[in-house]
Amino acid sequence: MTIGRPHPTSQVAVFGGKAPWSFSSDEGQSWTYVESEFPAVTSVQRPVMIRLCEGPILLCSFTDQWSEFYKGNRKGMTFKSSEGQFTGYGLFAALSYDEGKTWPDRRLLTPGGPKREAGTMNNGAFTLSGTMAEPRGYLAITQTRDSRLQLLTSGNHYVFNLEWLKQLPPAPNQE
């Protein structure tokens, strides 16, 4: 199983604006493609997926295509907090415990706090807050021997673990 990035951007509509899942049951000799439940990403964005040593599959991706985010046409995704739901934007993580059939635990990858400027690729900046995370980057991830996840974007380094991903964050201030 893998998640793709439609290219060229005109191919986003083929999967209804969603990222395509690719499945193989014969060790990659043939593939089946279906629409995922996650937003498609395009230029200057690349999702990653890894099986954790604890068993679940982890997907890290973005809530919106960079071209739409940049234009102010962001849609975001719904995330859970300890006080209810909120809409978040940018880099997120999702966990599957059933081989990708469902993704019940999802978390926006942000330290939270008040609005502030943070850096991203190509000397770019973005607004970081409880509801805003990094909007673009080519992702790479590994899990180290201490079970911590080391996620690299084109501009930043994030470190977290499975327990943190599963915790509900406090409700962010709605900007």
C-alpha cells in the first residue's frame, strides 16, 4: 500500500481531489488505484507512510494542496481535541490499526500556542499556531530505536512518538 501525489496537477480531479491509494497483492507486480479519504497534495508537497514498530501504519501529509493554500483557498481537516473538534490546516499525522481501512487517530503536527511566524522551505514563512501547521515540504520519516519518530520536512525537524500522536491536544484558540 502506498499513497500518491497526482502529477501533473490537472490529474487531481481524477480522484475527486483526494490522494490516490495504490494497493498490490502480488509484491508490486500489479497495482490497484482508488481514491483515499485524504486530500491530494501536489507540487512542493510529498506525503510519507511508515509501519511503526508498535504495529500501526502512520501517514504524514498535508490538509490542502499548496497552490490552493497559498491562494487562501484552504479547506483544512477536522481534528479532535480534549474539548471537541476543530478545523486545522497544514501538516498532519494519521494512524491506522487495520491495514489502512480506517484512520481513527489524526493529529495536526503543531506545538500549538499563539500565532507566530515560522520558517519553511526556500526561505518561506508560514503562520504557526494551534490550528496552523507547516503547509508544504518534501517529507522523510524514520523511527529510531527509542521509538521516537523523526520527521523531516524541507525546512523543519519534528520529533514525537506514538503516545503523543494518540493523545488529544487541548482545544486550540480559534483564530
